[in-house]
Amino acid sequence: MMLARVADSLYWVGRYVERAEHFSRLASVMLNATLDRTDAGTQAAELARAAIGDREPAADANPFEAARALVLNRERAGGSVVDSLSRARENARQVRDQITTETWERLNLLYLRATDSRAEHEFDANAPDFLAGIIADLHLFKGAADATMSHGEGWRFMVTGVHLERARLIARLLRVCFSGHQGAVLDDHLALVSVLRMACALEPYLRAYTADLNSRYILEFLLFDEDFPRSIRYSTDRMEEHLNRLSRGREIGRGDPARLAGRLNARLAYTDVEDVESTGASAILTAVEAECTAIHQAMFDTFVAYPLEMRLPA
Amino acid sequence: MVDIQTVQDGSESMRRPEDYPAGLAYDEMFAAEGGTRPHYQLLHNRIRSLGAMELAERQQTLERSFLLQGITFTVYGADSATERIIPTDLFPRIISAPEWAKIEKGLIQRLKALNLFLADIYGAQKIIGDGVVPRDLILGAPSYRRQMQHLYVPHNAYVNVCGSDLIRGEDGEFFVLEDNLRVPSGVSYMLANREAARRTFPGTFRQAGVKPVERYPDLLLATLKSMAGDWRPNPQVVVLTPGVYNSAYYEHAYLARLMGVPLVEGRDLSIHDNLVFMRTTAGLRRVDVIYRRVDDDFIDPLSFRRDSSLGVAGLFNAYRSGNVVICNAPGTGVADDKAVYAFVPSIIKYYLGEEAILPNVKTFLCRIPAELNHTLANLDKLVVKAVGASGGYGMLVGPHASAAERAEFADALKADPENYIAQPTIQLSTAPCLVDGKIEPRHVDLRPFILSGDKVVVTPGALTRVALKRGSLVVNSSQGGGSKDTWVLSDDAPPDSDDELEAGQ
């Protein structure tokens, strides 16, 4: 039993923390790719920018500025790292009594560092370091939550938020890279490495598929792998697990979020990369994004904004 | 690291340093003739054994830990809001066991009397009938809530949490300056300061024999539960906060977390059939006791201020029906009114038949012609306060005011004497503080916390507020005040000569 408002805030902490991490990684890859003065480098940077919704990567906008805005610009349409961290922390502050001190202090520290007046200077001086620091701190936050919070209802809401956001973001990344959005088929080595890096998947991929990089394997790995924590399948698996526990013992009518998550998970479980190739990746990736939106809405309707008449004690 | 000397050895050389000015005020650490007071000797020794560098370093660590924990208040600027920590001082303020024993007895006596007084004025009104307190002063006060009349309050505990402000005058005597009976705050600073002090001076802390304050949250929970004890076996307690933008939000979350109860906002609660429910992920759940950190005016738009969105519509009716307990009870503000304050010694005598253990500051009620004349004649020596105002507004500090300001205030006084009281200007006692790397005296007050439910308990500790500006007597955090930890010593703790911990820090 927990307050509906609190559950909602914890869910959003999870989502914003995941978003901050993903954006940091995209910015890092973007900066790294531009070190290569090749077409492939430019292509990789443009993929990253497309994945964050910079619709027209105009030739004049320099990738460093784009990465800088993605990290530090609070007003950036579509969000930024600083914006996500501020929102995560603001949500956490509203439920300060529900999270452990260890967990809170990690997030508060991150927030203080990212919003410090010296942050811009630090970024300009050594952006890769700055971003690596943020990503490492976000891992500490998740580790602290895992190690110190009771794995009960509140924690499940937070983790569900993490995985829902992750599934959404990876689906969008894959859609931008592999559904012909960019016009050309992606086959350049550096571009493929960059895609894997953006999903933090390079090393696990190499272990699974060896250094044989091609878009078919990458799609398979990031869509269907059961063990890799950033594959969509893994995230939908976790979502189904946590939502099942959250709605256990409750009378939930139609629109049960656990049912939606289970359906999505089953679809991923019974589809393989051949099916995807025959229909095009776009269909399944779009479906993942749409289903995530539906699960989000169903959670809100079920746990937070339910009509009171239905829940009055008899 | 310098070895600490035992108390006896150290006393010879333990004197006020040359650069620590002796003022008019009573100093907590140094006696008037310059020697260190006995209960401060351990600490003084320790401070002297640490260099300026080390002290500054510890101060930094302390501030950083507050920032990290999020013990902050928000300052709203032109286009942004920044969070600041409340300045906190390294050195604890120490109160000896006999001094504390008197304070404790005095506070318990006072709160018992005030609870009886509240029960009376919202009930039979005998004290008014007997002419001890003027009728119009009580019934005419805006803080008197007629809605509260003839309402059953368990144990007559109207004030469950009280944070009185005490000051120490030039002669070393403690006075009560104000009874905060509405929604007193600051207890989280007491607890956070303590946690910090334990880390800053671990050896001294252990040797000195400091009474613990850490039980406050569970004593508070027990007090709150006792308010529902006779009608709900396992009451659901919640803390009601105005929300994250309130300057004391940190404290609300802190107490909820340490008590293990939900922290709710008005929008989380709803009323059905005069029962209070909170909206949880699994549906509605009954609430029995509300520790509200929202002012009377805002708890229920149907009964109090109609434009409030912080409270819950219908809450007061649920309270009247006996289905929920609100702590502190609405309407307690009438007893900490500045004019009623003057009557507290008579109130204690009336209900308990005892003299007040802790004296009041001498107060002139301008509603009485003779006292008005005295006030007008001595405007340059007195502090004049408007009865209804707080937070330093509507106040004249005679000695610091210009002749024109005094003349203007005199007119206001004559026009509406009932609205004013006057008190002599008191030099608050001073305590050593670390200011820009130097140890200097600053004026301090003392806010202990008293809980009252089925019994009255005083936590042996307090929030010591510090006026950080040199010479300033204003300790409010909104006006540049800070705080420090307060150590209450236990009588039976012999000074311990085991120095290992101290030397090893």
C-alpha cells in the first residue's frame, strides 16, 4: 500500500534517470564520432542527433554544440541531461520519505554537480570525462536503490519506469538507424559501432556475436536478447514481471497494464529476426513505442487517477 | 595531535582568549571574570587543541553534509530558485544538568497549564468568568476558533507539539520569550545538528555525557498515536505538508521518514461520510491521526479560509465528528498570542496553584492605561510589538530606533493601544561561534521541543538559534540566523579520562 501520488513520482524518477543516462551516452558517442573526419563519423553523429529528435541536422550546426545542448541546455525541446536530472530529483524530493538516504544522496549529488555553475566549464574542458562521470554516478544511483531500498511496491514502480523508458528509447534509436529513415542501409563499421555504443551494448554484443558487425545481428541482439539488460525484450520482461506483482490481488478491469506488458512481451518472445526482416523493422519498433505509451497510460489510470466511486470501501 | 588534558589540569589555563570580546551579555562559555565555565571545559580544551585550519575544514565538511542531505531552504530570486543550507555552526551549545532540570520542569508545568487553559476557553470559560483573563482579549482574538467550542480533545492535549522560545538574560536566568503552540518547526535541525556534532567532536561528545535526542521521532509517533488510542486500536498516522515548495518541507519529509508514516498533501486526502481517506495505489485507506504542518487557516476551505487549496474540504467536520484527530488542534494560536502571553503566570497559578518555574519577560500591556503611559514614557528603552503580528513585523526596537520612528510609533500606540505590548530590551546570552575562521561571541536563543499526548515529555536537547551578524539580536532564519547543536549534560556522567578516541580522530 502506498500513496498514489508517491507511486507516480517514483515511476517518474525511474523514467527521468534512465533518460538522463541515455542522453549522456548519445552525447558521448556524438562527440566521439566527430573525432573521425570521415563520412562515417558524420553519419554516426547524425544518427545520434536523429535519435534525440534533432529533426534536421543542419550542416551548419556543429555536433559539439548539439551535444552540449543535449547535456546542458535546460530549455532544449525534447529534454536534456540537466533537465532530466532536475526532474528526477524534483520527483524524488517530493517523495523523500520513501527513498533511502543512500539513494537520495546519490541523486542529489548528481543534480548538484550537473547544475553547478562550474558544470559548463567542466564540460567544455573535458566533455568525455564529464559525461563518463555522470553515467558512472547514475549507475551508483541505481546500485544504491537496488542495494538499500526494499524491493517492494515503490521500488517496483521506479524500476518499471526505468524499463519503460529504456524500451522506448532503444526502440526509437533502432527505428532511426535501421528503418531506412536515413535513406541508406547502415553498413559502415564505425556507424555500427556507434549504434552499439549508444545502447551501451558493444562489449556484450562482441561476446555474443564476435566482431562480426552487421545490422541484422544488431537488431536481433537489441530487440530479442533475453539476457542483455538493454534489449527491448529484457525490458518488457521486467515490466511484465513488476506490473504483475503490482496488480496482484487488485480488482483491475479492462486496461490492466500487466496484461498490456505481457502482450508486448509475448509478441517479442514469439517473433524473430527473420519476421522482422520480411516486414521491415519499422513495424515492430513502432509497435513497441506505441505499446509503451499504452502501458504508461494504463498505469496512470489504474494506480493513480482511478475514479473514486469504484474504490470506496463498501 | 595534542593530547587532551583532564578537566582538572586544564582549568588553570582555561580562560577567555584576548581576542574574544566580553560583552554586556551573559556568555555561555566564559564567566564574567574570564574563566571557562565548568561544563564547557572539555569542549574548550578540544577547540584549543584544533588549529584554525582544522576547524575550518570541519566546518566545510559539516556544510557539505547538510547540502548533500538536502537540508536546505529555497530562496526565490528574480528568475530562478536556489537552495541554501541554513548556516550551521560547528561548536555545540552546552547546558548543564541542573540548569536543564529546571528548564524541563518549567516547560512541563507551562504546557500543562496552557492545555488546561485551552480546554477551558473552548469549554466552560471559567477563567474568563473568574476575571483572571479579560473576556475580549480571548474571544476577540482572530486566532480564537469558535468552531472548536465544546469539542472533545483526548487527554485535553490541544498542543501536542510545542516549541517554546527561551532566552537567557544578562543575569544568566532563563526566560520564556514565546510559546509556539501552532505549528512549531525546527526539530529536524535539532536532529541533523546532533548527527553532525557527533561526527565533528566524537570524543568530546562521548566524554561529556550528552543526553540523547534521537528518540524524538518515536516519541512523537507515540504521542500522535495516543491521541487516537481510545477509539482506534492501530491508528493510521500521516504527516500533512503544504508541499515541496514550503520552506520547512525538508522537515516534514524527515519526520515522516523517521516515523515511517506517509507524508501526504491535501490532494492525497478525501472525505467521505465524515471519514478521512488517503488515495493509495490500491484504493482508499482510512486515516486516523493527522500531524498537520499546515496552519489553521488552510486546513479546510469549508471551515476556514475559502481560497485555500492546501487543505481538505470537509476535514474539520470529520474532526468534529470524532473520526480523525488533527494535531495540534486548531485554535491553539489564541494561547500564544503576545497579549495572552503576559497572563501565562496567572494562568499557571489559576489551574495548577503553582508559581511559574520559568519566568516571563516583563510585559507591559498597552491596553491598560498605566502601562501604556509607562511605555510611552520609556519608548527609547523598550521593544514594542504588535499583538497580532509575527516574524519581526510591526515591531519597534526602542534603543535602535530614531526619534522620528519613535514619534510615529507613539501615535500608532495611542490610536490603538490594545494592539500593542512592550517589553524591556534584553541582551540575549552569547555563545562562541566560528565566524570567518575566528571564534567570536554571537547571541543565541533556545528552542526546546515538548510533546504532549497521554503524557508530557521534553526531549533533552533543543535547537539553538544564532544571530550570525555581530551584535544582532535577531535569530530568525528568515533574517540571517543560523543554528547549532545543543548538548544537555546528564548529571551522573563523570568526566571520562579515556582519550584514545579523541586523539585518534
